[in-house]
Amino acid sequence: MDPLTWTGPVGSFLNPLLGIGIGVFLTAVIIQSLMLLIREEDPIVVNPDGTLARKTGLPGGVERIITLSMLLIIVLLLAYIVLGVITPHGTVGIIGGMAKQFLPVWIALIAMFVISMRYKRKLGLYGKLFDSTVGMIGLGIVMFWVFTALFTGVFDLIATHDPLAQVSGLKNKVPGVPMPDADAPYAHYLLGGDNLARDIFSRMVHGSVIVVAIAPLATIFAFMVGITLGLPAGYFSGRLDTVLSFVANLILAFPVILLFYLLVTPEIVETGIPSYMAAFLFVFPLIFFGVLLNSRYYTQPSKRTPILIVVLGVLLLLYLSMINQKGTVIDFLPEWLDLFDLDILVVFVSVVFVNSPTVFRIVRSLALDLRTRDYVAAAQTRGEGAWYIMLWEILPNARGPLIVDFCLRIGYTTILLGTLGFFGLGLSSESPDWGSTINEGRKLLLVFTHPPLPPAFALLTLVLGLNLLADGLREESLRD
């Protein structure tokens, strides 16, 4: 079996076109930048019908060249992907092989965008996101990794090999290296082998499962804690606000990395502190939903009671299963009732604990501002309770900044998880998470450059997508 090149035989005619497109694009951008430095930008001319007039002369020509070259680059990149999916293995080389492995992701992305565009006017803020180019790009990047994690973790459709399996003779081999066994389920290591002869491509896609499993869920728990404590602190103020703000500022005074290091070290774990912290922090979703539903249906006891019993019953079972971990200080549930086995409980708790004070301060500041609005005064006049006003009047009107911060915070959490993995804290040494993989690859970076680059690129694109998504959401929320 021959090794794969990056673009295979197809690259013989597509690569020159791509090189020309990139060269023209960069040249035009440089010319446009120089023109802006040596002359003032032409004023914007508006047509009688309200549309912007097309630029003329050299500036207009350069702008059109930039647009056309960008379209050419995008079309060529799509050609690599499409040809890689529909042609036999090896025709489009490594890029085609990866494109074919990501086929379920492409299908899911296309279906999501088609359905969302069709019904965007009925989907609220999410639907308005499709009016923002930046937001759509960010959503596409984020959902690419979400679908990758889903199809890898649940259906195992993306990875080509076992991320922990070692193949003799493929240690630190370059991308496209063929398998020594002709009967192997997949003929190549698409992105090469690492220093333990494991498939880098498979470890990269399995690393997305860890990030997507921890970052959003941990951020949701942090928001539950921050909202449950921040709303009353901002609404009531006084001593409650003083005490809670002092505790939040005390936690925020510690450097984040040092705080993480203290929480995930084996000596701290053996004391049981992370388990007790989990028991405290994970109870906030029960409090939040209990108070939310009770305040909403307080005047309808016949409906409120069964709803609370069902919702809190399910949440209580999930809560007990999450805090119950074998071999820790909290281990009391029978095995048949223990639904979760969180090997990463320490990391999960650490992320929630670090993010909660920041969310608390954001929610508190929003509550301080919104409690003076007319709709709050109207609710007070109607005789509504304090928790009803906080959860059903103030919180919905604070959703814009909170949604934006939620997206950004997932990005921060992703970086923190990568940092923990890089330093070997909280996760097993063989974990395929991106931080650990980058750390393993950087040890021989001067000799073998390919092992740390794929996980680093994956981490970069996910965080970039989350930031672009947050920008799109911010832009659309300001229009409301």
C-alpha cells in the first residue's frame, strides 16, 4: 500500500488553481491596505433607493478582485471535500480521506442549515442568527465539532482506529503512512502516528467528545449556580448582596490556573473535597427548577404539585447519581441505581467552581439594573412574589447578555480543559483530549512537527467558532 499525499492525483490540477487564488487574494489585500495608508477612504455613496453605490476606479476593482478570489478559494476547498467524499479512497489523498470520514457531519450540517433557514422566522433569536454572516460561520464551526463528538462518541462513525491502540512501526510516522497490516480496517494513518504509534486523527476526533461532553454541561451548571445566587443578590441587595459578593470576589482573587491545580491534585482529591463540592454545587439545578416552577404555578396547586414531583424526582435521581462515585467519600447508591460513572468528576467540579463567581457577578449586575424597570414595578403592583419577578420578569429580559456570555464561557472552559490536559491534571495520561495530545506532541516538536498540530488546530477552530457565534448573537440581540 502506497502512502497518501495531501491532495492525491486530484491535486495536480486543483492545487495550482488554489495557489493562484490565494496569491491573487493576498496581493489584492496588500494593495488595498497600502491604498488605505496613502489616501483617505472614499466616502460611502448611497443610491436614491437606499442601497449602497458600487465603488468605481481602482478601489472598486481591488475590492471586486478580493471578493472573486475569495469565492474561488471557497469553491476549490468545497471541491476537495466533495471529490473526497464521492471518489475512491486515495483519489484526493489525506484531505479526501478525512472528508469521507466526516460525511455524517456534512450531512447533519447541511440538514441543520436547510431546516433552520426554512423556519428561521419562527425560531426567535436562533433564527435571527442566520441574518448574520459572522454568526452563521461561528455556528457552522461549533456544530461541526458538536456533530463530530456525537457521531464519534455515540455511533463511532468518524474515527478510523482505536485512539489508544498502538501499531508497531508507526511511531512518529508522517501523515498518510500506510498500515503494515494489509487486512487492517482502515489502510492509513491519515494524520500520522504519535510518539506511542497511535493514530493522531482518531485521537483528535475522540478528543472532541471530551470537550463537548464537559464544556457545555459544566457551563450550564455554572450558570445555574450564578443565576440562583446572582438574582436575589441583585434584587434584594443589602447584607445578602454583601456576603455573596465577598465570597465571589474571594474566589476570583485566586489565579485560575493555581485554583485548578489545587483542586485536581491527588492530595486534594484524596481528602474528598471535590466530592463535597460536587454535592453542594450540583444541588443548584434542583433549587433553580424547583423555585422556577413553584413561582410559575403557585396559584395553581393542582398543576404545581404533580409537576414538581415529577421534575424534582428526576433531577434528584440524576443528582444522586452524579455525586455518587465509586471509591470516593460519597458512595452509597446501589450499582443498578447509579446512572453515571464520571471519571472526570474532579475536572467537572473545578470548571463549575471557577466559572460560577463570574456568572454570579454578571447576573447580579443585570438584576441591579433591571429591577428598576417599569415592568418590574407593574409586577410588584400586581402582588407577584419576589422569585416570580426575578425568574419570570428580570431573567427573560437579561437573556441577551447571558446567552452571549454562555457562548464565550464555553470557549473559556475549552481553553481551561486544554490547559489542564496540557499540564496532565485531572485527566488520565492516555486520554485523547486535545490538551494532553498537544503536550505529548510538543516534547518532540523540533523533530516531528505533525503530532501536536491537529489537536491544536481543533482547539483553535472550536474557540474561534464560539467567539464568532457570540459576536453574531450579540449583534442580533442588540437589534431586538
